[in-house]
Amino acid sequence: MNRLYNIARYLAAFFIMFYGFAKLNGAQFTVIESELDKPMREVSGFWLTWYYFGYSWFYGNIIAVLQIVSGIGLLFRRTTLIAALVLLSVMGNILMVDYFFSIPMQGSAMAVVITVLLLIVLARHKHDLIAFFWKQQPDGNKSGIGNWILRIAIVVVPALFTHYVANVNNRRPTPLDGTWTVKQSVASGSEFDSLQRIYFERNRAFMAVFKYPNSWQQHQFVVAGDTLTITKGYMTNGTEKLKATYKLSNDGLNIVDLKRGISLRLKKR
């Protein structure tokens, strides 16, 4: 049993060093240029994950140092248990990311091996862990009704509030929600002449994003009957940018602002 325990912790330490030093040396979390040029909806889970974790050099190196230090901890009996616990949480997260973001199996195989080795190490300490995390903890059977109300409130209040934010505050469906590509623009030399796309955002209530050749602009919109009003900036009480009538048809969306001489014909993507 001692031999299996020692083999498991030394192998886990050896393999985790590859994870840590790969990040420090730039072998992980580096994204190739061709992937950076793809629209986000076309990027695979693998490259999306690497871009996200590699976005901050400092964050990636913190993870690397944590893996290396914990790996060193596995090499000494006194620090093996805490190192194995830290690494198990790290590897558990890696395995979930690998699975749910469709990382190729060859990239996940090492994580599976390390996790199994850590479980072998922790199995040796199962009685200590059960005692520390359960048996030695104070009994809560004497909790009064007030404590139970507080516990329930701590769970229920955030659940209700975030449900409100997501489904009432953030989402106010309108007939225009979606992505619209400008097919024809008559704008009397205004900035609308170069407008390429309008996003009436479903997940950000009343946000309209304008896409130009070299920029993106966030604005606020309101739909009342057949009237569309767009003001500059989002949630900034900006000046009026457009006040037009709109008409939806099988061919798309027509927006006409007679006062400003703007006419747009758009098609939904």
C-alpha cells in the first residue's frame, strides 16, 4: 500500500509539472493568428478556452505557479495531503472544462491520469478527511427557527433577484430583436451611409449596436407602435440619433426617418 501511495504521488507530481511549466514557457494558452481572425461563433471550444485563459498573462502564470508549488508539495509527506486537495480541485475544473468545451480526448487524457493518481493518494487519508470535514464539525441540530429562515433567505433571495435581472430587467422582447444587415442606405451623407449592421440585442434590454467598417457603437432604442427611437449611448440619456417609422415584412425591415432624410433597408441574419 505504501508503495502504491508513493508511486501515485510522485507520478502525479511529475505529470502536473508539465501542466505548470507548459504555461510558464508558453506551450499552453497561446492562440494562432488564424483562430484570432475568426468570428466568435465559429471558434471551437478548444480555442475559445485557450484564448480565455490566456487573455491575462498574469492569471495564467498564477495557475502555473499553483500547479508547480502543489506538485512540489506532493513530493513531501507532510504536505502531500493539502497539495493533493488543492490539485484535485484544479484537476476537477480542468476535466469539466475539457468535457463541456469539447476538448479533444488526447488533450484530456493526462488530466484523467493525474486525477486518478490524486484519488489514490487521497484514499490513503480518507479517515483523516472524514474526521476533519464531518465528524469533528459542530452539530447543527440545535439550530433555531431563526437560523433556518436565514439559511433559506440566503439561498432564495439571490435566486429570485438574478431571475428578475435575467428575465425581466435584461430581456424586454421587441419585434426588432436580432441581427440586421444593411442592404440599402439613403442617409444624405450622414454616418448611416457607412452603417453595415444593426444589432437589436435580446439579452440587453433596449440596446442597439451599430457596426461600421472600423468601429462599433452602443446606443439605446425604444419601440412604440410603429415608431423606433434611437438615442446616443446606452443608458446615458444621450441625444436623439434617429426617430423613424419602421415596417417589418417578408423582405426584411424598412426604417424611414423623414426629418433627417434617412432610409434604411435591412435583412435579418
